[in-house]
Amino acid sequence: LWSLVAVILIAVVTEAGIVYTVLYQREYRQVEEQTAIANQALAEYSQQIINQADLVLRTVRNTAEHEVSAADLDRFIANLKLSRNTFGNVSVIGADGSPIVPIADRAKGINVRQRDYFRFHIEHANDALYISQVSIGLNTAQQQIFLTRRLTGADGRFAGVVLVPLELTAFTRYYRQLRPGADNIAILIGTDDHRIRARIPEVEPANFEAAVESPLWRAVVTASAGTY
């Protein structure tokens, strides 16, 4: 009798184990699929924001290179009506590192000669979009990301940069909407310098300074997306 009971119990436990495994695998696949969809949406949204900023950079640069006055350039930028929740003040910086516009900044003694984006464009003559690490804005004293393009004079020399600051909340607001909940983590991180640009939950400012070490960097060489 006890042998029969033992056989029945083993059968029940085995069946329960099989059901649990099947349900676990099904739930795991669903979570994996949902995460992949969310990740793709986050990537597309981030790219959209960057593309919008780059369009602003190209538009302002094209106007600046037509040698309009600083006052006219200032008015042109003001008329772009950019979202203040996403973009900071667009600036045109001269070759000496001092702002040309906004005109109001010229009297403040601001100079960006030591900023990473300014040095990059001095050292690289090609027309490259530069995305800075998270830095404190000289005007705002807030953490921002600076997107820049090079200004080149008629003689081919470095003539300054056009700059569009991005607010970190431009990314984190959308990340929270798409992946609510304390257990979810989303990070926007540069593949060149391995530094964090935006993250939910938020991190301490010091975390933006350090490069993130991860086996992910070896993986993205062979595939632009994947599960790790």
C-alpha cells in the first residue's frame, strides 16, 4: 500500500514540476518579448530626440554661416520655439570659446574652451555630430547633455561650434512612462566612452563620470541588439 502511495506522490510531484517548468518558460518568454519591445521603443525615442537636436544644429549652423548679424541670429533661434522640457538654450560659440549668441550670455564672461565638445571640434575637421558626457551647464548649473556641430570658416579653419543642450528629463520622463515600477532599470549609455547619459532610477552625479565596465561592449561589436 505504501509503495502505491509513494508512486502516486512521485507522479503528482513530477506532473507539478512539469507544469511549473512549462508555465515558467512561458512567462519568461513573455517577459523577454515585452522587454525587447520596450527596449526598441526606448532606442527609437532616444534616436528621435537626438535627430531633432541635430536638425536644430544644422538649421542654426546654416543660418550662422550666411554671416548674419548676432541680433538676427538671436531672433532666428528664438523663433524656433523649441520645447523647454527637452532642449536648453541653443548657442553659437566663436572660435575663442566665447558665446556669439545668445547675446545675453556674452556679457557674463562665459567661455567653453575647456569643454570636451569644444576641444573635439578643434581636433576634428570633419562634420561630426558630437554628443558630450553629462556635464553641468555653465548657464543653468544643471546636468545636461550637449550636442554640437563644428562651424567652419570660408578658409576651412575652425570657426566655433553650434550647441544644443538636452535635458536629462527628456529621456527619463519617457522611460518612466514606458517602464513604470521600482524594479525596472533603463540606461542610455554611450558606446564610445561607455558613460551613462540617462538612467532610471536616477543615479548620483558621480556615476556619470565613470566609464561602465561590461562584457556588453564586446557583444555589440558583432550585433547591434541582443539579449545578454
